[in-house]
Amino acid sequence: MSASSSSPAPTPSSYKDAPTRSVSVQGVNFVYRQLGPDDGAPLIPLNHLSAVLDNWDPRVVDGLAARRHVITYDNRGVGASGGSTPDTIEAMARDTVRFIRALGFDRVDLLGLSDNGRRAHSWRG
């Protein structure tokens, strides 16, 4: 895993306690948070347009993370993630794939909200 932390940290029990981390993807830093059991394919919810990590309701993420490894992140050019915002759904899908691979995952489950459901559908990973 090429994330910024050098050693595995204990898994937080609540989204509000999950540290914000970053991973570099082709020179662009993406920020993310993760929690829940560290087994199986992680669930990556794709937030609505221009939303940031703090837009997630901790009760929703905590509910999902009770049974799943959950990873939320800021899209490129949004919130604390670097770079400029993509101008197409396909570019956002490519960013999502690159982010997932930078974390070392070959398989994930995506949950698309709003127009980001189209991004999840665009992934031909």
C-alpha cells in the first residue's frame, strides 16, 4: 500500500475518529478515510458532485463499517485532494480506478450516489 502512513494503524471504531490519510496517484494527492473490518473487498461509496469527506453522515458510514471495510475519499480537485476537477464522468471513473489501485486493491464494491452512480457503471476495471 502506498498510502502516507508508514505502519498500519488501529482501525477506528467511528467515522468521526477515522484519520484523514492521503495517497499519491500520478502526482496528485487523494485524501481518504477508512474504517471497518480489514477483510474482504472494501466498499467505496462515491459521494455526490463536489462533496467532501465531511459531507458523509458518520451514522451512515458507521452502519456500513459495522460489517464492511469502508473507504471514503475526496475526488480530484475537491476538498483536500489535489489537482483540478475532471470534466467528464469517464475521467472521474479513471481517477477512481487509479485511486483504488494506488491503495493496492484489485477488487472493490462501489456504491454510487447521485451522478456518481454513472461513474461506478463506467468502471471497466
